[in-house]
Amino acid sequence: MDAHSHSRIDGSQLANGAKWTMEKSDITVLAWQLAEKEDDERPEESATPSPFQVGNRHVRLAYAQQCPDWLYHLGLLVDPQTTPEMFGDVRYVCCLQSLQMHMPVGYAMADICGGHARYALFKAGPVLAVSHGMGNPSLSIMLHEVLKLLQYARAKRPVTVIRLGTCGGIDVPPGTTIITEKVFNGLLEHYYEQYVLGRAVRHPAILDAGLRARLLEVAGQPDMDVPVVAGNTLCANDFYEDQARLDGAFCDFDAQQRLDFLTHCATAHGIRNIEMESLCFAAMTHRAGLRAAVVCVALLNRLTSDKVTGDVEVHFEEWQRRPLRLVARLIAQELAGVPAAESPPIVAEAQLQALRAAVSSVAVGPAAGGVPGKGQLVPEAEPVPAHLDSGHESPVLDPASPARGLSPTRLI
């Protein structure tokens, strides 16, 4: 077999030095079988938190030899002596497509990247907020360098990483916040595929079930007033054709085919939203052994529209704050040591249907007199055991006040 033929292997086999002469049938393994194997082999957290380390032995060796590392896209030079002083207390990393800091009068917070790098990075206490750009490739670059930053900082496990943003919803009312359960690629499979040394390498895309349950619990608290649904996410590599849009420069399908595909995603796979980063995010955080979640708010229902209309713009600022408010509340409660409930509250599917019916009868816009669909909406989901412990996060990102918090630009 040619060393550069297009067979597929899984990431664990590549890491263990898979022989290039192996047959395709020998090296193609289902992502979920790999995930179960990785979870079985993952060491349990010790009573004393251990420093975070990346999986790359070359980076670990350079670190052990006290060599500095230039994080080119972040514009940061890290080294084992000085980096722990600034970043050693990081417990949470909040990732957004882009971000700005809004501070009260008399206060300021500087972009650690200096404002001239490809990403923006802010730190407040144990919380790191970083932009990731649009799409899996941009997010991948950011995560590689942030993970190396955590290595050089000797950040203590567990570290929690959460992606927040906007998305296109499927069969959910605009303004609904979706907490991702499983991530699908464009072939409706649960893995992230890369091309390494001429081979297609698959990594399982898995998020932390325990963190998702904690977020659902927080969303159900009476004063949160945020409509939430737990569901699966389709991660696309393109804004137009990959997302079944009719309005790109190219389109080889008709409106009925578009609707059939989106309906199939919702009914057969429980997919509730489409975005462009969760697949790489879930795969990389899972490989790194991090506690991770994806929380996005839907700006439109893709079953009825491809575009964000002017009516949605009226609610955009408030809607985009919903994931921020939810994550900020989680951070505050975990830092304060508020224990998790035994199980998150579950709202029946009938209530979700009632909300959809109510929203469909009210225009989304100035005449609507407010934002429809308040209250928690969590359809019953297949339970998945958590494999990582809880972490600690900070309340400093609370965007409830217009004068502080993070304000990402829109991304669908």
C-alpha cells in the first residue's frame, strides 16, 4: 500500500506510531469506540491538582529544557519563569468569535495581545477571554496557542473551556440559547477530520456531559429568564452551501432539497443549530482532557429563513448577551462554591411545542413588545456520564450591565 494513499486513521493510532503499511480496514475505527477507549484510559484526577500539559512531546521537551516559545498568532512570548506569574491562576477560558471589553467610566482593560495580533485576549482573575475568528481553522490556531500558554503557565487542572456565540437555529424560536450535546460534521458523523502527513486523521468530537448538565441547571434558575434547549449541533465548514443556504454565489440544490435536509437533521439527529467552530473545538478540548461546552444563541430559525432580517436586529444586543449571562452565572456560582443540584430541571417537549406555537403567532420585531419564549426549555436527552471534574470560574464577565462584559460580533 502506497505510503501516501488516502486511507483514514484515528488520532490515537497516529499518536502511537501507526505503521503506514497497515490496511485501511485495520485502521478505520468508529469515533465513538475510540472515545470510549480514551475515556477508559484517561487517568483520574488526583486530590492535588496537576499542572496542565499539552499532548505534544516536542513542546513538553522544550518546556522541560526551559526554552521560551513564541505564540505567533497571539503575539506573546512565553517562558517557564515569567508566564506562571501572570497566567498560572487561569481556570476558565471563554472563546468568542470576536470580542470587545466595555468597562465602567474610570476603568480600563488592555488587550494582552496588544491590539495588533490576529486575536484578542483579556484576563480578569482566573478567567481568560479570547477571540477565535470564524470557522474551524481559525479556532484551531487559537486553541493550539492558548493550550501551549496554559502549559507554560502551569495552569492547574481542571481547566474549563467554553465557546459562546450566535448561530442559526433549526426548529427553535429565534432568541433560544442552545447548549450542545453532540456535534456532527457535514456527513452527520461525530468526528473532526484533519489531513496530516498525507492521511485523513479522525478525532472524536466530544463535549463534557457534566458541564452541560451544570449549565442547564443554572439556566433553570428562576431569575435567569433565558430560553434554553439542549440539542445537537451541526458544524459546517462554509457559511453558504455547507449550511444549505440558497443565497450564496453557487447553489446546486433547490428549496425543497434544502428543507428536506434541514428537517432530516432536526428529526433524525436532534440537531437544533448550525455554526462553524464546535467540531474542532470539541475534538481539541477532548484530546486535551479539558472540561468543555458550547453555548450559542439562535438568531433565526433556518427552517423558515436563510437571512437575519431587520426585525431580528432589534433584539440582537439582548439575545447575544444570553449565553454570556448564563456562563457568567455559572462562573460566579462555582467560584462561590455553590453545589450543583442532583439533576437539572427538565421541561417537557409539550412545553417546547407550546412555545413554538406562541412565537409563530407573534411577529419578532418592534411590534412584538419584547422577546418571546422566556423560561427554560430542555428536551429530555440521552444521559451521558461526565468524565471530568468541575472547575472554578469568575463572575467578572457578567454582561448584565451595559457598562461591562464581552460583546461578540454576530456569527451564524
